[in-house]
Amino acid sequence: MANAFIKPTVVAQAVLETLYADTIMLPLISREWETDLQENGIGDTVTYRKPAVLAANVYNQAVGITRQDVTETSDTIQLDTLLDTSVGVTSYDMTLNIRDFQRQVVKPAVTALVQGIDTAIITKMAAASWANTIVASPYNATSNPRPTMELLRAGRALDTKLVPSDDRVAVVDPYIYTQWKMDELTLAAEKRADQGTALRNAEIGEIHNFDTFKSNNIRGANSFKGWAFHPSAVALVSKPLALPDGPAFKGRASAYGLTVRVVKDYDITYKTDILSIDVLFGVKVVDVNRGVYINGNADS
């Protein structure tokens, strides 16, 4: 029998918290679209709203103000990705306190989901035709001692598209990450506004108004790849999956724009309990003008 403390909703919430804490890409994109709890299935579509873009005009007293309307356009996104991790659990597992259960059962299961979500987001971003591309050159102490200057060019490209300057992010592969860590701006941690905490945490941190991260899921043999973008360039929508009628142990949790379902049932074939964790979502690049593709050649 399961310990009364280990409830399905508690497990679902533990999964969700661990998932969000470990993923790189999920916190960097918009997840503010559909927030109701209507159940959906794979292949369904939902509607999202694109943010309005306004301009700052020079005031002319003779003409007066230029009126602008806040107009949001809409589009659809398909719920086309259903990720599942199913693991065998014992009666002992279900009697653990929630902290031990999260460490011994939830953490290993969520690791696979984290990789799946990050890869799904990166795959959609890699397939998009971004409005701007910059070439990242490798670090060279003489000819290119400041490789992070590429982010200044990325910022300029977004500025010309009237993309908001706040909340800008950049995510790059290990090749660019390594090159940018050689930049004197990142080496001189005492000059950084974050007091060097980014270096101690093995992250690049904020550079040229971009919160910058590394993702090992951006793949490309000996090549630089990454993006500098505003979160509103990419949208993720997640919807609750219906809870099955049969199993007694079932629950789901929603937070951070994501919904996780947890179901445990007995597998008569293998005579063991199976804990199934799944999440249904869709990802779409909604505005190619709000991002910059970073590409180049590494120093292999």
C-alpha cells in the first residue's frame, strides 16, 4: 500500500517542479497562451495571441499625436508532441517520504522528459527561417579577443525590428559557450554586474543585454549554433491530458505554462506497478523577426 503522504497530485507537482528547474529552454520562451484546463489530445490545435508592436513617434505640435491601436493578431499551434516516461515502482518506493521519492524515482524519470522538451524546442527553432543571421567567429587572442561582441550585432538586429530590449536571451551550443567564456568580459568577473556568480555557476550570465545560456542539446559537429531572441519569438502551449477511468492513482499538476499527468497502475504482464509520467505540448516559432540565428565555424 502506498503511504498516505504520497498522493498522485503531490507526485505530479514534484515532477513539474523538478522538470522546470532542470530544463534550459522552457524558461526562455513564452508560455502565456492558453491557461484554461480544457482537456486536449495529441494533434489538437489551440489559439494563441501575438503581442502588439507599437512605435515611438516624434511629436509635432502642428500635427498632433499619432494614434496607434493596440491590435493583437492570433494564430494556431498544434499539440503535436506527447512525451512519456514510464518506470516500474515497488511498494517500498511508494512508502518513501516525498523528498526521497523525488530523488530516487522522480528525478531519473524527469531527466528524460527534460531532454525531450529541450530537444523539441530546439528542433522547431532550428527549422525556422529567421529574419536575421550573424556569423560567430572563434576566439583569437589577437584578431578576435571579444567574441561576445556578436551579441551587440544581434541586439542591433532586434532593435531595428522594434523588439523589446527587456528579457532578451541567448542560448548557444558548447562550442560558442567555450569561445565566449574566453572573452575578457567574462574572464573579468569583477567587472560584471552579477559579481561573478555566473562564472561560478558555469553559466555565461548577462552579456550585452542578453541573459546567455548553454544547451548541450543544440547539436552540430564542430560548428557554432545558437539563437539570440526575445521570449515572444517562440511559443509553447501545453494542455492537460484526460485522466483514465481505471487507475485509482492518478493526478496532474499545472504551472509555468506546462501540465504534467501522473498515472500508476498494475501491469499484469510483468506483475509490477508502472508509474507513467507524460506531458502534451506544442512548440512554434511565432515571429522570426524577434530572433537572430547564430552560426559560424568552430576552432576544431
